Amino acid sequence: MIKEVKPKTQILLKKVVAESNNEIATGVFILRFKRTFDFIAGQVIGICLEHDGDPRLYSIASGINDDEIQILYNIKPTGKLTPPLAKLKTGDNFYISPPFGSYSGSAEPAWWIASGTGIAPFLSMFRSGIGAGKVLLHGGRLKEFFYFQDEFLPVLGNNYIRCCSSESSEGLFTGRLTDYLRQHSNLPNNIKYYLCGNAEMVVDVRDILIKKGIPFANIVSEIYF
Ligand SMILES: Cc1cc2nc3c(=O)[nH]c(=O)nc-3n(C[C@H](O)[C@H](O)[C@H](O)COP(=O)(O)OP(=O)(O)OC[C@H]3O[C@@H](n4cnc5c(N)ncnc54)[C@H](O)[C@@H]3O)c2cc1C
């Protein structure tokens, strides 16, 4: 099942202040601001730079009890929002919508499968205390794109599988996460598989899982377009 997340037609935008906006890997940033609302791990907010702007959606990467909200994003060089967003400095204002969306996890065992910044909702769930019993499969082109390995590895150990498509290194699977899944037999078919990232990855992974006998109803997807 693919969960489509659409912003509400009339989003009430609120002005917030950037606490920091740091580049953590080439072209990848974390934007931080003070948390003033409750949310469910896996939800998104709309972000824009003007009060009457056209918000883009971003998963919240923070835990539900954290004092700050973190947004993980990468620059789309031809994009409308992300190039100017990356220039935001500490103390600058920007605008956010209330949190929304129904993409959420549970404490049950599951596989979390993410490409690139699609790791954000799983980081939120992990930081919110539902990481136990999870296998986290993360795909990235370069070693530097496993931004949160120091947080995941001590807890998940071998259940944090980093699939690196353009570099090799000890501890990394060399190849795309789809290659890893194709080579992996005996995937449990009685648990949920949560997918998050670009459309190509989500569609390919869903096809692989279905061919391996995972019921369609056990596949929960969120697409970043
Ligand atoms: C539910 C959800 C959650 C998301 N969460 C995150 C997140 O946590 N982190 C993150 O980095 N991103 C996330 N995204 C993606 C994010 O919303 C933006 O799409 C992304 O940051 C690009 O925004 P932009 O304004 O810079 O680019 P845009 O201006 O939206 O353009 C993006 C790309 O599409 C191309 N493009 C734009 N319009 C067209 C068109 N009409 N036809 C063809 N190509 C076009 C542009 O050239 C550019 O390469 C999420 C998306 C969704 C739907």
C-alpha cells in the first residue's frame, strides 16, 4: 500500500527561527529549530521561506520528546526551495505547517528500508524508542551518506545494513539496496516492510518484496518526489 501524503489545501504557516542549518555531507543539510508542537514519529511538515510560499514537505527526523525539530534535506540544484534553504543562517526566519501524515511505525519487528534522506522518518521512530527488533536497510551512493551510523550501529549492530553503490569499505554492502534484497533469501513474510525515499527505489523494492512472497498489505511506502 502506498500512502499518499498531500498538504492540506489551506495550510496555516507559522514563522520559526533557524537554530542552525549545517551541511553534514556533500549537499546534505540538517535544519534545526525549537520544537513547539507534538507530532507522531513518521509525520511531515511543510516548509517555505515566505509566509505565502508554496511549501515543500519534509519528514521530521527528531524523536517525539526532543526539544528541537531536525529536518534532513538534500539540495536539488534545479529545485525552487532547497538551494535558497541551504543558505539559511542561524537566527533567520522561515515558515512551517503543522505536522501531518499517517506514515508511522510501531514497536513490532519490521524492516525499515530507506534511500538517501528517506532515512529521516526511521531516525524519528528510532529516536522515539521503537528501534528494537528492526532491520534498517539504508542505501547511499557514497560512504559519507550514512550520516547517522554512529547513532544506529551501537543499537542495531548487524541489523543496520549500509548499501553503498559507488564506494567500497569494510562493513558496507557494495551495491544498491535493491541488489542486497535480491541476494537475500528467507525474508520473513509475517512482518511489515516500511519503505521511504525516491519513487524508483520504492517501486523497485516493492516489486522485489512481492516476488519474494511478501504480502502487498505488509508493504507500507512513502515516496519523496
Ligand atoms: C511526504 C514527503 C516527505 C518528504 N520528506 C523529505 C525529507 O525529509 N528530506 C528531503 O530532502 N526531501 C523530502 N521530500 C522531498 C521534498 O518535499 C522536495 O520535493 C525536495 O526537497 C525538492 O524541493 P525543491 O523545491 O528544492 O525542488 P523542486 O522545485 O520541487 O524540484 C525538484 C526536482 O524536480 C524537478 N522538477 C520540478 N518541477 C518539475 C516538473 N514539473 N517536471 C519535471 N521535473 C520537475 C526539478 O528540476 C528538481 O530537479 C519529501 C517529499 C514528500 C512528498
